[in-house]
Amino acid sequence: MTTDASARATRRDGADTRRRALQIALQLFTEHGYERTSLRQIADELGVNKASLYYYFPSKDAILVALFEQRVDEAEALLAWVREQPRTPDLLETAVLRWVDSSTADKLRGVRFVSANPLVLRGLDGAGASGQRIGSALNAVAEELADLLPERSAENVLVLRMAILSINAAVGAAARRGESDAVVVAAARRAARALLREIGDRS
Amino acid sequence: MTTDASARATRRDGADTRRRALQIALQLFTEHGYERTSLRQIADELGVNKASLYYYFPSKDAILVALFEQRVDEAEALLAWVREQPRTPDLLETAVLRWVDSSTADKLRGVRFVSANPLVLRGLDGAGASGQRIGSALNAVAEELADLLPERSAENVLVLRMAILSINAAVGAAARRGESDAVVVAAARRAARALLREIGDRS
């Protein structure tokens, strides 16, 4: 390997380690609670020593902020995508389902974690700012899509926002019931479509 | 006044003071935050001295537990009512809308407070237990109503639970947007009906 190729491989390994560390941390945070999870446990599960993990994340808070940043990126990507689309009536449903359908196991875990630990997040400057950026991006998506509603009333726009947030509502309604992720996503999807029909169909 | 009548009048005044204290406390908790509200402020707003308020509520925590108990009573009353009704298909919508329509300004404030302060509640034994009792009562309502679904799948039952909790979803979607209570309740009502149509209508 040339020095360049070796540096690239190291960067790739690094990105992979970082990504896996985030996944493992989120799993431990949701299973055992944020307070009761230590950097050492995350390092152990990851199979590296604490110093190696420390290289990527100097604190648990830094992990939490990074987890949030992933969701910020997704919400902002959705907004960018919506802004690029032609303004056809079916964009309403396509865009909302794009968000619901992107609910991977990790994302559902994130939603569960946030519902269970809002104050942990509020205490963190970085995470609080990220939470607001997710909210702002989804607000902006709702604003873009609201233009496509047959009637743009405060009530209709609120129902549209409920459709976008149906995955959160489904996670909330499923709380402590042990429904599988597949059932939660399927219910959220049907709820989102039913809500859009309610405000979209004036025929 | 006879001694009896006077005792009754005193009890009535007491119940009224207690009720108003709860209302004022909830208002201050949601406006300024639980931590930043003192018993003295609540007493001042109520127009009594701290000792008088103390007679009803020896601590802020006691007020919070009492506020929760109000919601427990409402959820348990809904469950008792549902159990008394004949099992006709329209009970599904009637029962769900009964819960949504009972969303007074106070109840919406309570939902907002709980979303904003879940950890405050978890720290309180009494409130935690009340929260679970509200959850249990609404779970039991969902179980009763699920028997009326044309198809009782995990997915359909979850959408039914989302319909029951639509007021919480509407409050969540409206967060920090300043929608009026009337708009929030109207959106929740339309969402609940749309969700019930989604799982109820197999024709």
C-alpha cells in the first residue's frame, strides 16, 4: 500500500469505528439509560480500549450530540430534497412517507430515547441546538408542503405536522407495549396517509 | 347558620380553594417551569397566605401529584363509562371523541407540562404511579375498544391507540407554534376520526 492508500484505509476504518460506536452507544443508552451507561461499557462493547474511543468521543455528551447531528442531517436532507421537487399534489404524500419510511431501527431507538430523556438533552448545549435544528428543518418541510394543501388553514397545517410526526406518535402510543419496529413503522405509515387524506382530499 | 350548615359551607370553600390552587399552580408550572415556581408564588396568586395553602398542599410535589390524580380520575371514569356501554360499532368513535372532546384548557396545559417535564414526574413516586395509572386506564380503554375493530391486528390496535392519544400528538405537533387551544383540539378531533376510519372501515 502507498502511504496515501494506507491513510485512506485508516480514515475509512476510523469512520466505521465512529459509526459503530454511535450505534452501540444508542443501544446502551436506550436499554440501560443514559446516566447508567459509561464510556468504558461502550468501549468494551465496541471491542476497543477506552483511549481509542476517547479519540473519537471525549465524553458521553459528545456521543449524544453526534447522534443528534445524524438526525439533523437527515431532516435537512429531506428539506433540501423537498425544495428540489416540482410542486405536484402527490409531493405531499411522497415527502411525508419518505420521512416515515426512513425510520430505521436506529432512528426509532433515537425517538424512544428522546421521549424518555428530554431533560438530558436540554442540559446539553449541543444536543439542544441539534434538537431545535431537527424541529426547524421539519417545520420548514411542513411550510413547503402546506402550499400544496387545498385549504391552508391553521387546523390543516397542524394535521399535516401530525402526519410528518406520525412516527413519534406511533412510538409514543406503543410505549412499553413491546410492539416490533415493523408494526410501529407500519402503523405510522397508515396514520400518516390517513391524516393526509383528511386534509388533502376535497373532492 | 347551624353548625352543620356552617361546616358544609367551610368544606365547600375548602374544596373550591383547593381546586383553584391546582389551577393556578398548573398555570405557573407551565409558564415559568416547575423548578422556578414556589409555594409562595402560588399562595400570592391565590390570594391566601402560605400557611393556608400549606393546609391543603404541604409541598409542590403534593400539588403535582394532585394534578395527576385529576387526570387519573378522568381516565378511569372514561374506562368505567366504556365498560357500561352496549358493544355497538359506533362506540369506537363515540368513546375516542369523548376523550378528545374533554380536552379543556387545563388538560392541554397538563399534557404540555408532562411533555416538557417527564423527568420531574419520574422523580416523584406519587406522580409516577399516577402517570402509570392514566396509561393503564387508557390501555384498558384501547383493549375494550379493540374488540370492536373489524380486524384486531397489532397494527390496527396501535393505530387505535394513536387515535386515543391524538390530543397528545396534536400538542406535540403544535409545540412552540402558538396555535390556540381551539385549533389544537379541532386538529386532534379530525386526526382521531381519520385514524378510526383507517382501521374501522372495511367496506
